Amino acid sequence: MDKPTELAYDRTWLAYERTLQAWVRTAISCITFGFTVYKLTDIVGERANRAFLTGPRELGIVLVCIGLLALAMATIQYRQSIRVLRLEYGRSPRSTAVWFAGIVALLGVFALASMFFQP
């Protein structure tokens, strides 16, 4: 690979990394906001007379699920893009963004589990 092609490859790889990191930030926001809304109902209290699946607790669960879904979709898209890049150029550096996305996903799953199994 000549130098301009190598630099273009590096810029493309870094753009994929930045995109995944932006999705991780978005997922963290959804997960933490959903968990906060859910836990706020414990502190403030919840009205007993409400329809099924329309309260703030359910909104919190939905927001955490959306954050986890966004994280999964972004990671899948990232891995597909990197696979195409590897097929074209034969190499790619290790990604710390994927590891961080995995850690955030685990924390999101633990938050969701605590929401479902709370007494």
C-alpha cells in the first residue's frame, strides 16, 4: 500500500471508530436516563391507578431497551464495515471502542435485570 492509500485507510478506520463511539455515548445516555426515570418513581412514588404499560417505570424500561438495541445495532454495523475494510486492504488495528461498547452493554443488561427483578 502506498502512503496516500495508507493514510486514507487510517482516516476511514478512525471514522468508523468515531461513529461507534458516538453511538456508545448515545446508548449510555438512553440507558442512564431510562434507569434514572425508573428509579425516580421509587423515590417520588407512583400512582396506583394507571393503565398497563403507560407509566414512568415502563418508560424507563423502554429507554434502557432502546439504548441496548442502538448499541447492538451500531456494533454490528461497525463490525460489518471493518470486515469490508479488511477484505479490501487486509489489515485493521484492534478496536478499543468495541471493548467499551461491550462493557456498556453488560452494564445496561445489569441495569435492565435490576429493573425487572426489583421487588
